[in-house]
Amino acid sequence: MSGLLGVQQLLLCCCACLWLPNMVWGALVISRDHVAVQDTRGAARSLQKRSTNDGKVELYSVTVDCTVTSRFARTVMTSKALNKASAAQEIFFEVELPKTAFITNFSMEIDGQEYVGEVKEKEKAKKQYEKAVSSGQTAGLVKASGRKMEKFSVSVNIASQSNVSFILTYEELLQRKLGQYEILTRVKPKQPVQEFQIVANIFEPQGIAYVDAQANFLSNDLLPLVEKTVTEKKAHLSFSPTMDQQRKCPGCDETLIDGDFIINYDVNRAKDLGDIQLVNGYFVHFFAPPDLPRVPKNVVFVIDRSGSMSGIKIRQTREALLAILQDLHEEDHFALIQFDDTISPWKKSLTKATKENVADAMVYVRRIRDNGGTNINDAVLRGVNMILQDRQEDRLPKGSVDMIILLTDGMPNTGESRIPKIQENVRSAIGGNMSLFCLGFGNDVDYSFLDVMSKQNKGLARRIYEGSDATLQLQGFYDEVSSPLLSEVDLHYPDNTVDFVTTNHFSQLFNGSEIVVAGRLIDNNLDNFMVEVFGQGFEEDFQVQGQASALEWDVMYPDEEYIFGDFTERLWAYLTIQQLLELSKTGTPDEKTNATAKALEMSLQYSFVTPLTSMVVTKPDTEDGPESPLIADKLTEEQRQQAERVAYRYPSYAAAPPTYAVASPTYFVDGDPHFMIELPDRDDALCFNINDRPGTIFNLVRDPASGILVNGEIIGDKQIPPDGKINTYFWRFGIIHQKLGVRLEVSTQDITAFQDGKRVKLLWSDTASLKGANVDLHLTKDRSLMITLRGSVKFMILLHKVWAKHPYHRDYLGFYTLDSHLLSPSVHGLLGQFYKGIEYEVSDLRPGEVLEKPDATMFVKGQELNVTRGWQKDFRRDVKNGENVPCWFIHSNGTGLIDGKASDYIMSGLFKRF
């Protein structure tokens, strides 16, 4: 059933969701994700059997239990609910999990009867899948959700007064990036829950260097509830707020908990050999030695400037390149090649990254313009030949690392356009002598092509998502590979002691990363387990050897009855399957066949849901007879991309549904500056921009009755970008609550609070909580400031950090109103005027100037406006990347939507009133 039709009760956990559809008036019926149009009477009939006007589903328990043992994480998500209605009801369960994880188990328990999912070969599960689809059901349980997550969802019909428990388990090997591991849990309860708990236990024999937990929903009251106990080799974290502590306001059914709960940690690294653990017949070796000097690199940037890169993509590429060039070390060498249907190198050979050469290159980059077709083959080969020739002529330092970074957004359509031939040409030319990293920009690129080509040449591919943060994505990828420490790393183990060892040769080790090797032990005599590691450094080769011994876990962790006892075996299986799946794409025909067969065998043996297997979920019979099983698959990156293409090109513009109990509206301004009015009761949003000169101060909120005032000042770019467009952002806010005697000034540098003659100053580099008689402040380091004014309103200010050496952009702030229901009806301002609601209708959907952004007619405040469907970013959950929110964009500075005109809201000072 659909939220487009009815009053739904949403009960989510870790994006775990349970909901009950009620019978309503309407003409559109959505059964799960399958859309069917019926007449009104048909819709009523289809809903009647599972509807009730007085029933309720009570979600009374939500728990997340994560155990990490030597980087291998197992997470169990459990939700429990009771159907308190007098009739059977359909309940939906949704969970979001990291896309790098494998689902290992799913079960439902209904009144003591357990239904367990079974992992099967995908081809064997296909017939059941097709049967479900042919009967009009959507059988797929897993869909892409944002950049990092996948959404698992299932529904079940529950009898009156019956209990149901949903339990999902997934496992993953945590990857070290930029010097830390990340455990990400997405929590969206949508209402207070009687038992809500997140627990993480981290066991690291290497020793724990630090542990940090953060979430953007942690208010002053919630922050102390994150309990953290860290000993030398174990960390325990828990978060378990009561129902009242979860509430947004006393007595209301809205919850504060909504977003990503993130744990970051790292381990001690005192040994050059790394850490070797021998447990239960398997070994695992973690290698990331400390204090290695970086190796100079020789990098050729191959940049697509074809016509499809026009507009924001080419601008963001220029911005990223300018930032990356300034980050080069002087001992590095670099080259720039831009291409369309022609190839245009900056210079004929690589250039040393002196200050003068970098400055000249930046001038060249600023002149890059889009034009023509896409000749990937010749562009990459030109970069390869440039490095090979410089090597032959001894222009590059011995011991330095060679790499090519290709950025493209499309398919090859000029010159050699056959993908297998391009891959063959590049592989032959490189000959194992350098690494190729491929960045695929946007949804039109053939990611599979880039992924295979990079892995065939000692590199990796990364998707760059279209969005305002694409520049930061490009810089982030470069940061991961910009500091090589070793090349050609080999890890050796006794031949007569181990077998089935995972990959033990690595082309590079980058600063902040980690090499992991695992294998099976075939000799129980571990007295002579000698390990050797060889690698090429810059000035000298790296070589170390040492003796490993079995860990006595019961001695190391005497108070733990059982710690994930088979973790080394499952870590080995997870890593082996991942590497076999890669080989099934990049190997010879025989290697592909054998790798696929072995990966399938191991996926079934260890009950991992991988791209080769499916989990079949058998649902209980209903009064209508047996229901078809549902299928949980593992999405490949290509499948995720295809789903995003469909969603991007054919977004939903269905009519707004009746209100239902979900999140309250959110009003915010963020970015350049983009104003957003999110209206969850209509499953919709309105947005508009306000453009003016830097230094202009706007009134955002004013409530004469309560004495609240919020003004904000905008700032411009450091200098005019190459495209001539100056971006403006809010960089400073002034907040007054006259009756409470509170005055706050928040800038990108610091926060100053005044109350009753007292002054407190905080820096964004702090993490702090201040609890006063009339105001609470909760500051999360370099991220957010939560402001709660007693009995009136709650605001959140986000800090967007921009690279200090960025040639154009500056740090800026976003302003979010989280709770405004206690303000008076006279509240106004650019945001405040919408706090009490907005009535509008949208009709006459028609093609716009851009295919993906149709136009429509909006009737609002007695006016008829032309509006455009688009997207804006909500950064509350992800301050770096943000989340796209579809919205109706009102042109011309919001004219027709806001009262008056934008200039009416200009103030003469940060704390001035009209």
C-alpha cells in the first residue's frame, strides 16, 4: 500500500521501517513499489481486507548490536512490534546497510513461529522471483539508497493482537581510509520507541588508539547518553535514550533521532611487520607500518572536456584540479592532458611540481573549456607514452611511483570506441609498469568499463556523483592515493603451513590505508610461523621479517564468554569472495569461469548474499492463500547506477497525499544560498534562491511576540571564478531572544554567546555542551551547533569546511529550523513566514528546458507561478555530501512565494530589527 494514499504509521529502525496503511479515499493504489491505477471503488475494495480505522501497530523495541573483532564487523538489527488492531494488517520492515556489507541472515518470528531466509544460487532463486513478479508483486527486497547504503525491505501480514520480530544480520570487513575505520549505522525511528538501543563492542588485540562517536541528531540532552568505555584492547559504546529523551517536545510523538550514527576508530601501530593473528585454524595479517616516508609520484591527469562535461561538471573539475595541483609536493612530477575528439597535452613531458610550474599549470587549467566528442583510447595512451618516454630518458626519479588519473563522464564515441579493444590497448601499453585510476563522473558513464580497465592496471575506479560536492569528491579520492608509501609489496608465509591465501602482492600501499591478507592454516605446529614483507621504498627497499604466534583469546579477553569465535574464517571467506568477484571481471576467460564458480560455492557455504546468490524469504500464508517468496539480492555498482539513472530521469511527481504522522516540516537555508521548505505531510518540498551582493544581511526569522530575531550575512567567493559567476553563502548569523536575554553570534570562525551580562566564546575546533537556564548549546567539532531556546524554538547551524587553499570558495554555514511549533502566529522572515504552513497546488506538468526537470504551474497566495522540478541538498545527515531532496523551484528570488520581494528582508545590521 502507499503513503500516496493514506494515513500511515511509520516506525523505522536504522532505516528500519514498519508501517500500517489505513483505508482512504483515492484513485491511485501502490502495492509496495508496484504502481497500478484503479477507479475509486476498486481502490477501496483492494484496501478493505487489511484496513481498520481504530487499529494501531506498536513498535516497542529497536536494537542495533555491532561486534567488531579485528576489523571484521557483524551487525544484528532487531525490531519488534505488536498489532493492537482488531484486524490483520500489513507491516513493512526496512533497514539500510552499508553497500560493502554482505547480508548473512534474515528471520521473522510471528507468535513464536520463526521464518528464516535461505541463501540460494541466484539462478535457482530466479524462478521464484519471476513467479512473484508475474503475480503483480515486487519481489526484489534490496534497492540502492544514496551513495553508501542499500535498503532492505520486506512486508508481512500480521493477525490481530500478534507480535512480530524482524532480525537482519550483515557482515563486512572495515576498510581503513585516511587513517581510520568507520562503522556507520543509519537510524530513523520516526517516533519514540520503548526500547531503543545501539551497542557496539570493538575488540582489537593490536590495541585501540582512539574511538569517537558522532551523530548530527545528538542534542545537549542526548549527548551524555552516548556511553563510551575504552580499555587497551576493547571499546564499548552504547546509546539508549528513554522514550521521553527521544521526543522532540514533551508529550509529542516526534523523535529527535534521525540520521547517521558514526563510530570512527584506529588501532595502535608499533610494529613494522604489522599485526598477525592466528585463531581457530586461520590467520589474518594487517599491514600498515608507521612512520614510513612518502614516495614521490609521477601523475598524469587525463581530463575529459567533451561537450557532455559542459556547465557545472567542467567547472567543478577545474576547481578540483586547482586544489589538487596546490597539494602536489615539490618532488612530484605531473602532466595535464585534456581531450575531446582531439588530444591536447599541456606540455610534451612531465613537469616537476615547483611553485612556478604549478602556478603555470593553474593558469592552463582555468582555461579548460568543454567541446567535441570523447576519445578515451588515444588520451590514455598519450599519458602512458608520456611516462614511458620520460622513464626511458631518465627524467623521473628512481624509486618514484607512476600513475595516471582519468576523469570522464561519458562513453567513448570518437577514435577507437570498442570497449574491449580500448581495455586491451591500455593494458598492453601499460604492461604492468604504472597504475591507472579511473573516475566516472555522473550517471552516463560506463562504470563497468572503467572499473575493469583500472583493475587490469593496478588501480581502481571510483564514481563521482553529480552534485554540489563533486569537487570535494574528486579531492577526497586524490587524498587517498596522493601519498604512496611503498610499491610492489609482497607478503610471504611458510609454504608448508598455509594454503588458500588471499592476494598477497599489492602494487601500492598508500598513507592512511591498510593491507589485509588472510589464509587457512594446514599445520597445527605454529612454533615456526615466520612472516616476511618486502616492498620498494623511495631511497631504499623495505624488508622486515618476524615470528607470529597464536592468540589466546580467553586470556586476552577473560570476561567474554564468546567473541565471534569464527571471525578469522569468515573474514578470510569475505575477503576471498570479494577478490574472486574482481577476478571474474578482469581475468582471462578461464579465470573468470573458475573465479565465478568458486565465489558462488563459498557464498553458499558461508551464507553470504553476494552478486551470485539471493536470500529467499518465505512469507506466512494469509487468508487469501500462500504468498510468493520475496528475494534479497546484492546490488552491483552497475545495478546501482542503472537505478539512479531511472530515478534521475523519471522522478515521481504524484499528487500530494493526505497528511500522516511522520517527521515535522523542516525549514532551512544552505549553500548558494538555497532556501528549502520541506513538507513531509505532503511528501513534497518548495525551494528558492536569494541572490544579492556579498555583505548583504537578510532577516530569516522574527517573532515580535516572543522577541526572537535571526539575521544572516552573506559572503562571496575569494575571487571571480573562470565562469564569471560569484557564489554567495551565509557566513554569519545573529540570534536574539529578547525575553530570555540571550544573544548569539555564530560565524565560520567561532561562536559567541551572551546572557545576563556573561560572555562565552567557543571555537568550531571544540566539542562542547553548555546548558544554561534559558539556552542549551551543543557543539560538535567542525560540524554542527545545536541551539535550544527554552520554551520556544530549536535551530541547528552546520559548518561547511572548504579546503583552506581553495582558489575560490570559503567556509560557510547552513541554518536549519528543527522545531518552531511554540512560536506565535505573527512569526515572519524569509523562513519564518512558512512556519505556520503554506497552501499551494501544482498542475499542468510539462517538459522544461532540461529533460530531467519538468515545469509546472503552481497556484499559491492567489498567484499563478511557473515552477520547475529540481533538487536541493539537505546536509543534516551528511554534512559533506548532503542528500538530494526533490522540490518545486520558484524562480526570481522566490517572487510570488515569499511575501513581498527579497529586498524587503534586507537589514542594516546583524542584530537590527525592522
